[in-house]
Amino acid sequence: MRRLRVAVIGAGPAGIYAADTLVNDYPRAQVDVFDRLPAPYGLVRYGVAPDHPRIKEIIKALRRVLSRDDIRFLGNVHYGTDVKLSDLRRFYDAVIFSTGARADRELDIPGVDLPGSYGAADFVSWYDGHPDVPREWPLTAKNVAVLGAGNVALDIARMLAKPADEQLATEIPGNVYRGLALNQATDVHVFARRGPAQIKFTPMEFRELSHSPSVDVVVHPEGFEIDEASQAAIGKSKSTKLVVDTLMRYLEREPSGAPHRIHIHLCQAPVAILGTDRVEGLRTERTELVGNGTVRGTGDFVDTPVEAVYRAVGYLSTHLADLPFDHGAGVVPHDRGRVLDMDGVMMEGTYVTGWIKRGPIGLIGHTKSDAAETVTSLLADLPGIAPAEISDPDAILAHLSGRGVDYTTWDEWERLDAHEIALGAQQGRERVKVVPREDMINGGRPA
């Protein structure tokens, strides 16, 4: 059994699961997990709303993986800028890309570029303390529209509706708390194109929407349509049934008079964002189910006055340097994880896993089976993969240093982790997240 060195690009759940599967399935494997951020965990740290600590419990499992001696974390390394595919192929037998999806899927309707129209990814990055986004966010709108019927839409609605003081139990940075403290939103309208049985909320997140005493959840009866296909979907899926049951409870519940409201609008498709110099409203078209889970427009339009629109209609992966890319599907072409070039020919030693492989669908746990498929392909291909030109594990470190890359290590992340926990302890909180990239790097290094 030959020694195997693999680079994984992306230290989110997909990349970490791939590294874990590889070292478990091939005892002589050594894996370096790279990330463009100084800290690991990707989507879990920078894509999950801070008031969902139970979801962040997955970090404990990811931490155990990255703590292994046969896995090494290298942060603050930008693929395509600090290191290229040709560099990686010199130092590693194979490369697995797990860069996820960071951009917003486009919504092609009039007014989408008006001031006050925002992509979900940017707002999520702001409230999660991502180091590469502005520190301030305009929160002057009293009436807000959120477009989308998935968990990201729920997260945004909840973050906009809950008072800032209720967020102090979370790890939000100081700049996010100060921004939320100035939030003027009283009514947040969530619009879903389809009906109750087709929305993609997970039951737990949907139930938690009303846990704040400061928020009423109002489900509007218009569009609450359950046809035969919907009933069949409810019968086949416990999750769908739980979501519809929760919708029914919200629908029947009398508002408590809370100062903030989250409105759920079903069977309304956005057709235009209204306004001249900035967002003044949202125009939707009422839709109706056609019997197969999809909808058609009815020609009946509704204008809702809002001063801001958040577009949570899906994430999209971005084109990576030196790799083919399917711009329509937003993925790297592959065969069971093996990257295929423009002619459909397998690129030796080059693989994908996670959202860059299958698109931004599924929950975090779904990435495990995805990683297993990719690793199985890699190990099956191993006899035909040429060994790395340079096998010394420290050679990549010298290469990065020679290019002036200020990379971070696992030990430095553990010091930064302890520093964030100490900052939280000073304020009676579990953690306070460090935001500026330079402070993240310095926070992990001895004084």
C-alpha cells in the first residue's frame, strides 16, 4: 500500500467529511485541508444562523476529525491566487475540491438591482461575522420582503424580526449586535411560490420561528391550497406533514399583539420589485397548483409595500480556476466525483464533493454519502494516478511561505477558538466571534 497525499480545498463539512472518510478507508493517507478563511468549518461557522446552537453542535464532530494527526488544516490560503491546481498536483497525489456555494442565484425580475434589494448570501455573511463583507448593514426598512421557501429565508426573517437583545445569547460579534439594535423592521413578509406541501422548511426551524415572545407568526389563508398531489406528499413524508401541521397551527392561532410579525404568504411568485430610486414595494402573481407539485400563474397580481427585499432563492457555486464549470447547473462536471474536462475526459487526480459537485441542495448530513462516493472513486483510480512529484509534507508550507502567504494552522485556530470563548466569558456569553481577518490571524498567535 503506497503512501497517499491528498489536498482538500474547502474546510467546511463536505471537505472535512471527505478527509475523514479518506483516512479511515486508506490508513496510509495524509490529508491537508485548505480554506481561504483563517478558520475552519465553512458553512457551519459562516452560513448557519447564530441563534441555532444545536445545528452548530456538528462542530464537535468536525473538530475531532481535524484534530487527527493524519489531517492538517491550512487556513487563509486562497485557491487560484495563493496556490494553483498545477502547484497542488506537484505536492499531492490527488486534489478534492469542496468549495461549496457562496454566491446568490440570480433572480431575473425588474427592479432587482434597486437599492434596498439584497442577496441572502451577503446578509447571512454579515450577521455571521464573515471577515470579507462590510461591517455595517442598513436596517432602516420597517416592512421587509423575503423571497424564498427554504431555511435560509426563515433564518433571514427570524434575524430581522427578533430584537437584538435576544441575540446576545449567541456568538454574534459586536458590530452585528449594534446593527441589529438599530433595526427598524416590524413586519417581515416571506413569499413562497408554491403551496403548503411544497415549501422546503425543515420542521424544527419552522417551529422555532415563533419561539421569540416578541414575534407573532401570521400565515395568510390566501394560497393555502392542498390538492391530491399535496396530500400524497404529506402521506409519504413525515417532514412534510410536520411542516403542514405547523402551518395549520400558525394559521389558526390568534396574534398575541407582539411588536414584530413574520407573515407567511403561499402561492405568490415575485414578478417585480417596485420603486424608482430604491425599493418601494414587491409585486407578486398569485399561483395555483397544477397537480404535480408545480404551479402556474393566475394573472392575479398583488402589490405589497415594502422598503427592502431579501432574495433567498438559492445559492450558486462559482467557477474555480483551472477547472471546467457548468454555468447553468452551477457545478463542476463530474462522474461520481471524478472531474471531467470540456470533452468529458476525466482529469487525473482531480475530484469534487459537496455543493460544488451536486448543487446547493440537501442538509449538512447529506454530504457524508457524497464524500463517500468521491473517496470511493479516488481510491479505485489510485493505481492509475501518478505519485506526487514532491512528497515531502513540508514542501507545500515552504511554497506558500515563498509566495508570501500568511497561512494559519490548526494550533493557531485552537488559540483563536479559545480567544473567542474568552471574549464571550468577559460578557457572560458563550463566545464572541472575531471578525476582521487580520484580528483572526493575530488572535491565533502568541502575543
